[in-house]
Amino acid sequence: DKMELPRKVWTECYRCPKFPDCDEVALIRNLEV
């Protein structure tokens, strides 16, 4: 679900010409250090 993305990512989405009808797939990768 795109609502799980951080607000920083949404800032980029908001400037996109495809917003709000985005057809891209968000990828969330959890990294362990």
C-alpha cells in the first residue's frame, strides 16, 4: 500500500505529472545493518 511510504517519498510523488493517477509500483526494501 502506498500509504505506508514515508512523507519524503510523497513529496516526490506530488510533483510528478502522473499524480494522483500513478501507474508506477512502489518498492519497499527493509535493510538490516
